[in-house]
Amino acid sequence: MAGKSSGSLCYWLGKTMYISLTNRACGLALLPSRGPSFVMPPASGFAPLEMDAAAEPSVAAVVAAVEDAYAHDPRKENPLLKTNDGREVDPGVVFAGLGDPLLRVDAICQAAELIRCSAP
């Protein structure tokens, strides 16, 4: 499954899972600032959120998407994510996307705490 997992909230770059929180930005967003020829790798599964600011993902939706990705996405089974003794090397979750995630800093803090508490 090289495309998206957990709806449109999660995308992957390498072994790192990214969570989109918003398409909003106070200025020029990071991806457009890279120029018109820049595109995210198709295998990442990245796409702008299909919603406006009034319908941005809730904290519960973010936590559910992360839990689903950890439980079902085959990228978490990548042997490159294992150390020699078989333990997992997990780079964690990154809050990023088309917009500026810090516009939703309260959601980041709440989701991060819930994700941390639900980790095995």
C-alpha cells in the first residue's frame, strides 16, 4: 500500500509518518514556496486536506488516524525500521502538511499527548 493510509490525514516520507492538520497559512505555505516545479513524491500519499478551516480534522480524528496507521500500514513492518535485536526504531509522528500546523497548536498538544499515552 504505497498510497494514503488513514484517510487524507496521513502521508509518509521515507519511514516517517506525517499528519496534515490544516491547509491554512498566514503567509506563503512551505510547499508552494518551493516553486512551481516542486511536487511531493507520489508514493508519499500526500494531498491537501479536502476541507476548509471550519471542517479541519478533530483531535479525535487525528489520534484515530495515527492509531490506524500504526496498526495497519505495512510501512510500519519495514525491516529497515528494526534494530539488530528486532526492536522497532520509530521516528514518531510529524505534524505538517500544506498549511502551517502551528495555527492549530492546541490540537497538536492534545493529539501528541493522546498519541503518546496510547503508545505501547
